[in-house]
Amino acid sequence: MKKDSKPTILFATDHAGFEMKNQLLEYVKELGYETEDMGAHTFDTNDDYPGFMAPVGFKVSSDPEKYKAIILGGSGQGEAIVTNRFPGVRAVVYYGGNLEIITLSREHNDANVLSLGARFLTLDAAKEAVKLWLETTFSGEERHARRISKIDSKN
């Protein structure tokens, strides 16, 4: 992937974020990104988020330059836990409040997965967070790169 090209944005959710995921996916397409819907593809109140999140974590881990992801769940917590089990994945949770946390997640931590708590966000708030997250780049500062390297090496 060229350095100046945009990553493909993967989307996944369980039932709790189903409608919001569909709307955000279209919104991100409007922002000029390629997207991939990794489910849920139908609304099922009995589905379980790990089955949707593990394939996302695997795909981001396989090529973190090519893929980033936006995942949703009721709180976004469990979804982030699943994806963070994959090497090189840095999932952060947002469920409202100060948007500076979104900026810092990208500038300092180079977060490549944004996990949204759909039960705590309006669609407009989610769109604002997603747009900011997609537009914010990693600072590349040595101290932040060093810390990410330590995370990846588990030291």
C-alpha cells in the first residue's frame, strides 16, 4: 500500500450496534474510504460479538497498514478486548465525552481499531468521533513509537 493511500476500513458489530454500523459504513464511504462489512449482516438479538470481532482482529493484524477497523457493541468494551488479542492491534474504546481521547488514541497510540459503545452514542456523536479518528494521524514521535514497540514486543 502506498504511504499516501487510505486504508480499507473494516466494520463489525453484534446486534447492539447493528443499525449504527450500517449507517456509519455508508458515512465512511462518503468520506472516500473503501469499506468492508464483516458482519453482522442480519439483526439477531442472540448473536455473540466474539464471532464478529475475531476475524476483524485477525485481518487488521495481518496487514495493519492496509486495514483499520471500526467495531461496535453495546459498550464497545468486550469488542475491543477480543480484537486486542491479535498482534499489532491497538483497539480503543469510545462511548462519548471529550473527543480529545480520540485524537490522543491516534497521535500517541496509533490506534488501528476504534470500538464504539453504541448504547451510549447518538449517530451524530459517533460520526463526529469516526471522522476525527480517521483524519488524525500518528505523530511518529520517538517516545510514542518506542512505547508501541514495547507493547508489540510485550516488554
